[in-house]
Amino acid sequence: MIDWLNLISNSLWILGLVLALATLSYASWQASSNHEKSVRKEFRLALGRPSIQIAFNLAGVLFCAGLAATSIKIYEIVLWTILAIAFGVWVILSWIQMVKVVHNKGAGQH
């Protein structure tokens, strides 16, 4: 019989890794699409964008939540949960930063 709780728990951290890899791949594509010589600098700039930060930190939340759910020892569960909460806070802060950037761009067009 399928252990659905274990399946969902392991799916969380795998989905987190998939999202992190996709985010890094997208940031790399954005950096290389400018056809400039300094792709490394463009990659760092792409990673600093709020939208990329949101996706990457959300990946961290999923990864840590999945590992907390699959952990057996209480200290592992506590540590993974604390780390997931920290990534969640970074998601919120990145979201606030993105809203400010969008708002400032909209205000500059008037």
C-alpha cells in the first residue's frame, strides 16, 4: 500500500530542488540573453532581482518543509522548521521589495 504521507513529504523537498534548479537556469538564461561579455556579472544581477529571490526562497521553504516532514528526530524537525520559516520571511521581504519596485516604476511613468 502507498504511504501517502511519506510520498507527499518527499515530494516537497524534491519540488523545492526542482524550483531552485529552474530558478537558477532562468537567471542564467536572462544573464546570457543580453549578449554581453560579463555574463557572470549579469548572472549576479539576475539573482538579485526580487522575482528571482522570491522563487529561490520559495524553493528553500519547500525543501526545508519536506526535510522537516521526513525527519524522525525532534531536533532535526525543529531546525528544518526554523530554516523553512527563515526562508518564508525572505519570501515576504522579497515580495515587499518587488511591490516597491513595481510601484516606483508605475509612479515614474506619470
